[in-house]
Amino acid sequence: MLEKLEAIYQRWLEIGRQINDPDVMADMKRYVRLNKDYKDLMPVVEAYKKYDNITANMESSRDLLYNEKDEELREMAKEEINSLIEQKSNLEDELKVLLLPKDPQDSKNAILEIRGGTGGDEASIFAGDLYRMYMKYCETKGWKVELVDATEGTQGGYKEVILNVMGDGVYGHMKYESGVHRVQRVPKTETQGRIHTSAASVVVLPEAEEVDIDLKASDIKKETFCSSGPGGQSVNTTYSAVRLTHIPTGIVVSMQDEKSQIKNLDKAMRILRSRIYEIEYQKYMDEVASRRKTMVSTGDRSAKIRTYNYPQGRITDHRINVSVYNLPGFMDGGIQDMIDQLQMAENAERLKADAIE
């Protein structure tokens, strides 16, 4: 482990030198990539420096313990050594996690899709509740959220809503939300006070960049049509809505959220790239899933991952068998603790797999 840490440290120093090279600074793409690599390595380097400092202090304390004649100073050295041993052990665990291979998708923006499932109007209302929950969570993280498309439910909420979430490490956090979310409560539409079970599905995709997917113009069929629904005077008068069909895969994306055809085309292309990219990424996720038991952050999006029980004020995540009893706070965007526990469960499983290999 120490050899690997030293190699990372030397790589970090080398990147630092390259960043200040005028030739590198003139190449913006390379400069941005190196800056990202420098930032990504920083947590490992800082932990390594701290580890190195603890090791040096342990040697000094041991030297004092073996050579000092003053009993009081020897006792202080013993206490210092015991404290440093504990710190070193904790830091070794932290470093093992930091040295696990990173999913290159984690740093990307994300496409978030929420759809009402079984349960009719109540499912759409619950999809709307999830939408508000994620909006508030994104606000606490300082992420920018762009509404891509939405279809409202007849009694409120959404039959479908698609968001583009932009910020630092968005996909690495949001990927744990993919799956079926089940709700148990008395619906607003229920007149006899009976508890119903409904569901909404959440899909989180890493936003594909142009460098990730080489889309050929000849593979895309573009159609324009008049937008419908709210939108003012431009509705049904200008061909601002866009429908893209990717001929090799049959994937279809329609966009009419913006009044400008150019903006709708830009949004549609981003969604199309991400959905095509998902096909290849799903192969990777399926491979990961075959090696894991918890299915944390893996690609089975038909799996029921969480239950929101309103009568008991309880949220249960079925992947890690964890329940919390703060449903109002959770629905108000307080989902970070659950995501942290999911990340810890995944890291623990990856460490175990790494040790076996």
C-alpha cells in the first residue's frame, strides 16, 4: 500500500509541475484535465502526508520510550504511542477506501428521470413528492437543476419528469436513487381512509459528453412539430418542438420545453447521448452486479429499493436493511445520511472483494 501511495504522491507532484508549464496552460483541454486529476488525487495525498507524519511521530515516541530514564516522560511516550497506533489504524482503513478504483462516471452531471408507476393518480402525486425531495436535496448541495421535460398528473404531481442536474460529483451521489420507490399511505383521492401502496420509478443516468459518444448525423432522424400545452403565443404556431430518432438503436427523444427549436434540439441531443451511452454503461453495471450481493448502485432499475411508510413515519432502504424514522425531514431533502450509508455499504463490499482477489 505504501508503494502505491508513494507512486500517487509522485504523480501528484508531477501534475503540479505540468500545470504551471506555459505549454500546458496554452492547451486548454489538457490543462482542464490535469487540474481535475490534481484535484482528484488531493484527498489521497493529504491522507498519505498525515499517515507519514503519524509514522514519524511514532518513531520519535518509541525512541523516547527506549532511551529516556525519566519515568514520567516514558509514561507520556507510552500514551502517545497508543494514541498514534489508533490514529494509524483508522487512517489505514480510510486509505484503503481512497485507493479503491473510482467509477469514472461519478464526477459527471446526471439525467434524473422520475415516473409514476402502479397506483394511478396517487403514483403521480408521489412522483411529484420525490421530485420536490430531490429539488431540495440538490439545493442543499448547491447543484444547478434544469427541467428538461414534464408531464403533469391529472390530480397533481407528475406522470413523468426529467431533470438535468449539474454540479460537482452529482452522479456519484445520485446513482444510489435508481430503482423503484414504494409509498404506503392514505391517498388524497381516498375517501374511506384506507392505506394504499403505490410506486414511482427513478432512473439516474450519467450525462454523456460529446467525447463519450460519437453520434453520426446520418444515424439520427430529426423531425420538428408544433409544441402543445403551456407556452404562450408560440404554441401550435411555430415548429419549435423536436423529435430525434437514433436509427441503430430505435431510441426516440422528444423535446418541446423551450420556445426555441435550437434549445430543444440541444436538450434532446444531451438526453439522446446519455440514453445511448447508458446501453454500454449498463453492460458494465451488469458485470458489477454479478460480483455484488447488495446491488448498491448497480443497474437493476426494476428492483424495489426503498419504502416510504407514512403511517409509521418510516423510510426503509431494502438494499442495506436500514430504516429511519424522520419521514418529514427525509422528504424535505434530508437524504444525505442514507446516501452516506449506501456508499459505506458499497465500499465495504468492494474492500471485501478486493481482499478475496
